[in-house]
Amino acid sequence: MKITRVLQLVAILQVLLTDSFCQCPKVYTAELRTGSTTASTHRVMMLHQQILLVFGISLAADICASRSCYSEAQVSIYNFCNLTGIPPVPKNTTMLFLNFNYIRLVTSSSFPLLEHLFLLEIGTQLVSRVNIGKEAFRNLPNLHVLDLGQNRILQLDLDAFVGLTSLTVLRLFWNNLGDSILEERYFQDLSSLEELDLSGNQITKLHPHSLFYNLTVLKSVNLKFNGISNLCESNLTSFQGKHFSFFSLSSTSLYKTDETVWAKCPNPFRNITFNLLDISQNGWSTEKVRYFCTAIKGTLINTLNFSFHTMGSGFGFDNLKNPDEHTFTGLEKSDLHVLDISNGYIFSLNSLIFKSLGNLESLNISRNKVNQIQRQVFFGLGKLRTLNLASNLLGELYDYSFEGLHNVMYIDLQQNHIGIIGQKSFSNLVNLKTIDLRDNAIKKLPSFPHLTYAFLNDNKLMSVADTAIAATYLVLERNWLADLGDLYNLFQVPGVQYIFLKQNRFSYCEKSVTVIENNQLIFMDLGENMLQLVWERGICLDVFRPLSKLQYLHLNNNYLSALPQGIFRGLISLTGLNLASNFLSHLSPGIFPQSLRYLNLSRNQLFSPEPEVFMSLSILDISHNNYVCDCTLMNLIVWLNETNVTLDGSQSDRYCVHPPTLEGVPLSFLIYDDCNEDELQQTLRFSVFIFTSITLLMFLMAAIIFTRCRGICFVWYKTITKKMIDSHPRAADTSEYKYDAYLCYSKNDFEWVQNSLLKHLDSQYFDKNRFTLCFEERDFLPGEEHINNIRDAIWNSRKTICIVTRQFLKDGWCVEAFNFAQSRYFSDLKDVLIMVVVGSLSQYQLMKHKPIRIYLQRSQYLRWPEDYQDIEWFLNNLSCQILKEKKVQKKADGIELQTVATLSH
């Protein structure tokens, strides 16, 4: 029932939002762009807020209806309790919550004497009108916080708050209150009031009652989402002499009727000072901002918020002005320290626009359309410490772009389109400590002063060689770095302690500089790269040698199948190592430093790891590995049951994969009583050891002889078996196929295929050959579409043999034939595809092609031998593959190949 109720509410909300927005989307967009929002548009915004409120109330009521209403530990919670009056609560209650009920009337007798009550909330009552009577809260002498917000219509008696001399916070937001709430004596007894929230009401003008003179500690006034249109000095005389830590006129109607009105009357904020003056979301243009700054000339303001404005021409327009040197002149004597002009349409930062703001310390110009920074833009901002230009349209930075910012410590340039940076753009900013250039298109870095944080991730850096950068925290994640040799350059960065290199492309190594000992690096993240491609070639194995102070190293998701011996040599301070999500199956004792305390080996392919590898650890994660649960795992099981090492993950995350009878069984459930040995078993084992050693020696000798002469041995073997088989009559071929196999290869490889395969397998080349093969040069019908010839060849052949070379991977017809043969696998439930790799193609090159990658996930391929004496053996193996019939059995967990018969001619 609750789910049905929620779905109904969602449907109602969608309809209401669609109806209200569809009536005026173009009008509202135009008005917001020009800053001339009408009263009707304001009502639409209010309607949206109310709709969302109703939806939230209903949804919360459905979710919370099952919760009990209770009092506990001096807190009484009675939200969503269908109350129509004040419930009895303990006398020592300090907090009382009565939201989302049906209380219509609060009088002087509604509350018992609650001397300890500190906070009271009676917001969002689910009735059309809430009446607060005379001295309604007189029995709450120590109340500090009173929340009456979001009641649809709040009717207040003039003496409703009498007796609340200790009240410090009063919240009356979204109550449909009019001008009288400020003009009448409602707050006559609130001598301790510090915070007043009147946002979202119907106040259209400010004429605070003279009693506000007595509210000497009032620090915060929120008038956001009201309809206040004009202000003059006479409007706020009751506020004169006060210092407001927060004063909000955000999302009001200021300047909507007469944008020059403040130029015609004295300063409305005369003799008032502000820590934060919020006039954001009013959609002011450059002219209106200039009028405002001129009107409040001399008013002391620490922080001024103009965000969500319409200053600037935007991209591709010239009808609206960008701020110029006169826009903020009126703030020259305001001692402004923080200016926020974010979320607008400023396209060009013109010269000298901030020249009057000599004391400014923080400037936010983010989320505009800034594409141009003119010369001397920041002239006069000698004290600026923080500059935010994030999420703009900057494409390049010049050497003069940041001139004048002698004391700037933080510059945010993330999410622009910066591709080119002048070499000296930042080098003269000697106090710069943090530069944020994330999510740009930088290919080459300029010079930087000594930084603390350098955020350079999500760019297009391909190399950091010849880069002059010095930073403690160096973030280079998600770039295009592919040469592991760049690490040797990064290790020379002065003072670097943290390097983040996750999700780059490290796959080869060309070391160009010498290793520097005693590096200061503490943390390095190399996760999600391709280090296996580097280390399998045996190069750059000393990359970690100079990092004697490194404590944490991340190598997860690097396709590592083995750890080179000595790869961690030199990491004498390493305490944490992350090797998760690789392909490690074996760990050699002594591979890890003795200092290691935390090791993550989850999601590898460990079969039966030896516990001595983990002896020095304090925390170990070996969950989700492919454990083979036989007697070889006994030592690990015993160690897991007795060790003091903390094991990350639950016991169910360490389970058997093989044998099938134990698949999914947690290791903690295993008992190996049958693996214990008595003296007789030990004697027998020793005898077996001697016998095995002698047998192994003989086998090694035979293996050496076979290795050197295996070609001759195989010829002898074939000759003997052929004579034995030829003595029996050959079985008749009952096959339904026209060909035994279809050879698919690149035309450029035909000569090699003919000499290496056709002459040895095809019966039309030599009568002694046993197979009828199909290939393009001989068997394709002239004039027929090529794709039809390929399809007929595949379906008329028992098997399809793809000769995969570099030319094959470049040939679209070959790849299409490979894909077509795979489709037959799924339609016939037969494994009819044989893949033969010729040449020095690596697994990585093969996996780049989707059809081949799908094939490799279920089958193995054949590789043409490099040694000439192995060719006969290979051809014999290929012949067996052609004759072997493989069928596919469907199971609940996938498709499994099973060999069910072997056919022969």
C-alpha cells in the first residue's frame, strides 16, 4: 500500500510541474536572463516550492507512519502522530518536535510548565490555518529556539511571543506572512533574539517597527523569497547601528519596478554593517549592480554575494554588457574582503574592473562564461588570496593573465577548456600554494612556483619530462601518461610526498634519467594501469628502489599475473600495499618488505598461498580468490584459525572454487583430519620421495633428449601409429558437410598459408593428405557477393580455421568472418571455430578486438610454433582439432563445452 501511495504522489507531482512550467517557460527564461522577473513568475516559483513541500510531506508521512511517538532522554518526538493538540510530555523535556500534525490552535494553556524546554518545533501542520494565541508560550520561560516554519497560513496574535525573553532563534519561514509581521509589535518581548528567519513569505516592503531598536543582539535576518521591491534610508531606520553577521535579500524583487530608485534616495544601509550581505539570485545586470554599489557607497561589508546574476554578454551575444571598471567603484570604501559573482554570463574580464577592491581576499567568478582575461584585470588586488574561475570557457592562459596577484595562494581553474598555458603564467605567483587545473585539455605543463597541492588530473598530459613543477601533493590521475619512465622524472620533483597516477596508460618504459636515492615520497597510487605489460618484459624493475620513505603503494587493477622478484626491494618503510583485482596466482616467500603491515590481495587468483608470506602483517585482505581446497591448503587454514592478523571482509568472502563439491564453501568450514600423517605415512612418504627423485631424474634426461630431437621423435611416432592404423579399414565418412574445414586468412598471407598448411593438409594438393579444405582463391564462386561466399563456406564446413596475423586484424572481411563463425557457435551449440595465431601478436593486441575477446573468454587458441621441428606436431594437433566434435551444453550458470565424440575419415 505504501509503495502504491508513493507512486501516486510521484505521478501527481509530474503533472503539476508539467502544467505550471509549460505555461510560461519562455517568458520565465527571458525574464531571468534580463533580470525583470514579474509577480506572476514569482508566484510560479512559489508554487513549485509548495508542490515540492506537499510531495515531501506526503512521502515522509508514508515512510514514517509506522514509527511510534515517544519521549526519551529529555527528547520528545511527535512528528506524524495525527495530533490536534499538545500532548503531555515529561517536565524535564528539553526538545519537543510536533511537526506534520493537525494542530490548529496554540493558546496560553496549551503547554504545561516546561522550565527546561530549549527547542520547540511546530512546523508544517497539515491544516489550512494555524492560530497562535496571546502569550501562547508563556509556560516555556527558557525556550531558545522556536520553529513555526512552513505552516500554510500562520495567524499570530500581537502578543503571541510575550514572555519569550530567552528566545534566540525564531523561524517563521514560508508562512504567508505579510508586511505587518515587521511593522507591528510582534517581537516586543524578544530581547534576546539573535536570528530571525522570515524567508518565503509575502513581505513586499521593509518598515521594521521601532521596537527593533531594543533587539540589540539581533545578528541574522533572512528575507529570501519575498517580494521586496524598493529600499530607501527611511525603510531601515530601526536597523541602524546594528552589525549583521547575515542579512539576506536573495530572490526578492529589488530593482524590478524602478531600477534607478536607489540612486534617487539616500543609502538604505546607512549606519548598518554586515559580515555577509546576500543579494544573490536577483538576476541583476551590470547596470543594476553598478546602481546598487553606488547607492550603498560607504557601507561596511565583509562578504557580498551577487551570485546567479545576469551580468555579462554570454557566449555569442553583445546586447548585454560585461562588468567594467565602473561597475564596482561604489564599493571602494566598503572594506570588502569576499566577493561572489558566480553563476552568471560574464564573457570577458575587462581591465581594471576590480581596481576599487583593494582589500579583497577572495573572489569567486566560477560558472560564468569567461573566455577572455584582458591585461590588468586583477590590478589593485594585491591582497587577494583565493581566486575561483572554475567552470568557465577559458581556452588559453597568457603570461599576463594573473598579473598583480602577488599574494594569491589558491587558484581554481577546473572544468574549463584550457589547452595552452603560457610558460610564465604562474611562475611569478610566488605565494601560490594550490593550483586546480582538473578537467581541462592540457598537454604540456608550464612552470610553477613551489606548490603544496597541484591538481592536474583529467587532462591530456602524455609526458611530464622537462616539466618544472614542485609540489607536495601531485595529482595526475586520468591523463594519457604511458611511459613508466616518467616516474623517474616525478621522483625528482622537489618536496613531493604524494603522487596520484590512477587510470593512466602506463604500458612501456624508457628510462631517461638516473635514480635519485632518499626520495621524500610517502604515498603513490598507480592503480588501474597496465604495469604487467612493462614488467613482463623485464624492464624498469628498479622503479621503486629510490623510495626508501614510501609508506603506501597502490598497484590494484594492473593485470599483474606475477610479481618480479625484488620488485619491492628498497621499500624499507612500506606499511600498506594494495594489489587487489589483479591475476596473481602465486606469491614467493620474501617478496614483500618486512615493514609491510597492511596487504590487500582481494579478487586475485590465489590457489594455495603459503602462510609464511603473510607473517609480518597486521591487516590482510585475501577475499574473493580462487582457492583450491585440498590438503595443500591445510597450512593456510590452520594459520587463518590461529593468527592474530586482522582479516578484512567476512568469512563468507573466503571460499573454495575447486573441487566442484566444495565450490562456494567458506574456508572456515573446512576440516583436514585426513591430511594428518603418522610415522608409517612419513616412512612411506620418504620412500615415495626417493622413487620420485629417481623417476624425475630419468624424466629430465628424457625430456632433454626429447627437446633436442623432438621433431625426429614425432616423425617416428607418426610412422608407427600410421602403420598400425592403416592395418584397419578406414571408416566411411558420414559427415553432412561438404568441407572438413574453411580456411579464413588475409589475402596478403596466401603464399604462407599455401606452403605451411594447404600443402600438408588439403587432399587436392597431395593424395596422402586427409582433408577437403575450402579457401577463397579456389572455392569461392566468381561474381557472388563476398559475404555470401563467406557464409556458405562457414555453413558447409565442419570447422572454420582463422589464421590470425597482423594483416588478418586489419582486414575487415576476415574479422567479419570470425564474427560470423562465432554466431554459428551459439545457433548450432557447436564449437566450430579454431583460431591459429601466427607471429608476435600479444594477448593485449588480440583483446582489443571484441569478437576475438569474446572467443578468448571461453576457448583457447593455437599458436604457430617458432621452432621448425615443432611444425609436424602442430599440424597433427590441428588435424585432431578439425576431427574433434565439440558440443555445447546449456547450464543454469552459463554455457560449457564438452567433447562428446571424435570423428575420423
